[in-house]
Amino acid sequence: MSDIDKLLRDDLRGHSPYGAPQLDVAVRLNTNENPHPPPAELVADLAARVSEAARSMNRYPDRDVVALRTELAAYLSIATGQLLDVEHVWAANGSNEILQQLLQAFGGPGRQALGFDPTYSMHSLICLSTGTGYLSMPRLPGFRLEPEAAALVVREHAPDVVFLCSPNNPTGTAVDLDVVEAVYAAARGIVVVDEAYAEFSTRPSAVTLLPDRDRLVVTRTMSKAFAFAGGRLGYLAAAPSVVQALQLVRLPYHLSALSQAAASAALAHADEVLATVRDVMLQRDRLVTEIRGLGLDVVDSDANFVLFGEFGDQAATWQGLLDRGVLVRDVGIPGWLRVTAGTEAENTAFLDALRQGLQEVSERERMAP
């Protein structure tokens, strides 16, 4: 053990950094990105705005991100039908920083968060990094959550923070609003609804539940539907008191002037960017239908990805797809893999590779003595 390992916090020792494989393959369908690049008009506008922001790079950016938060509030108001203003919105470097700030403010040593697994692995990892305890509770068969069962668990354990992921990553299942309402009523602390993939779902947003629920927080990201993964912009909607609490823990000038300018450009072109969402949803539904046609189980998805199985050895299936030039995600659920909905050509390549792999397995089993 090195001197640094000895000095490292005991609860961090032995853990590995978060991250999906970044491999140079023909078809990458493992990180739930929007497969469509931003339109040329957005790229040109973004370049102009960043160039203008660069003229004052010698000065610190707007510490409280007021202009961008105002634009995000306007977008969410239109998208969800719930009127919001700047006081209800906060922004940071990706939704992961939003989650980190929430746990810095409402979690920490001696406090506990609760999640329903399998779910987004960063929830528990950010708990670890902030010294927050994490209580993992199982989902019902089919990766479902039901109002009464979820509320019972929350009431029994009384966590300081509850995570609900809707649509849930990696299963793609959405959480009905009656589950959110039941969990909120049972909780004594903050309830966080992670809506990173909300634009790919036709279900109503938990943002509509914010009135009179000061402990409810809805987090979102521009990384997915907005095709802005490289821009790193996450945000939340909540009561003004929650936003004020996060300003106590955010680092000074945490969101650069360039990031603010780029995100503002993306929001200005929201209609053009989000026009690709319909195509992604069609390709997702195609994956569900065709994977089932191969005789596999598929979880119905409200996101831009599909969880499918069940395999005797999902790691071997993952490797077989990779050997054919297709990268999907092994999310650690025994027997299951996750594939992002790509372009039509990418999905065809994936389905062809999967079909070939299944045929090889079938032939080996048939030839076995």
C-alpha cells in the first residue's frame, strides 16, 4: 500500500472511478447520448456567443447564473406547463454536480439517502464522496415501484434524502406521479426526482407537483435530449428555499462564462435540437420490438435506451457484440445489458450483431454432446 493509499479516506479505499468504457469502435451505444449532432445553426450561434464571452474572460462570470437560470425557467415552464421563474431554478456542471450540491447541503456525515436499485449508480457514488450513507432498496418485479410499497419503505427508514429516477436508468421505466406523491408524503427529508431523460417520455413531469411541496426537487440535464453532453449543463427545479440552500455549498463561479454562453445558445435553438427526440423515440421503440422478436426479454422504456436480456453470461454477450464493432453497456445487472437508441444505421448494426451472436450460441448448444 502506497503512502497515498494510507492517507486516503477509509471509505474511499478500494473503489474504482465511475466511467463507461470509451473505446474506438464503429458503433457506440453505451452512454445514452443523442446520436444526432447539433444543427449547423446552433453551432454557428454557439461559436458567436462563446467568442463574445471570451472578450471578457479576464473577469469572473455571473456567480449566480441569473440569465441562464431565467432561460431554463422559461424552457421548463413551456415543457411542463408549470410556471417557474429564476428563483425556482439552479444550474451547474452537469446534473451530477447538481446531485453533489444537494447532498452537500442535505446529506453528509451522519445522514442517509435511500434509492431503489437498480438505478443510476452515481446516486450512491456521490453519497460516498459526500460522506452520506446510502440505503439500497430493491424494486418490485419488472423493475417497478408502487406507491404504497415505496412509501412504506421510506416511512420505515426515514432517510434525509430519497432518490427517484424517472425514467429510471438503467431500466428505462418511468415513475408514476402517484409514486412521487406517496413517497413525498411519507418522507421527512428531501425527495429528488432525477428526470435526466424526461424529454424522451410522454408522461407528465414531477415539476407539476412542485407547488406546496418545498422538499421536492426535480433534476434535469441538457446532456441527453439537447445533444449537449460535451457542454456539461445540469439544472434543477425546486422551491426558492432549496436554491438558496445550494448557494451555500456551490463553489464560487462554478459555472464558467463559456459554459453559460454555450448553454444559452442551445436553449435558443431548443425547437431545432429537440426535433431529433421524435426520431430517437421511434428508434427506441424499434429496438424494443426487434429485440423481442429475437426471443429476448425487454423492459418497456420511456428513455432513449433499452434494457434487454436475460443472458446466462451478459459479460460474454457484451464482449461478443464488441468483437463485432458494437459497444453497449454492461450495467452490472446479472443477465441484462443496456443499449442506447442510436441512428437507424447504428441500430441496424447492433441488431445484426446481436442476431449473429445469438445464432452462434444456438449452434454451439446444438452441437454440444
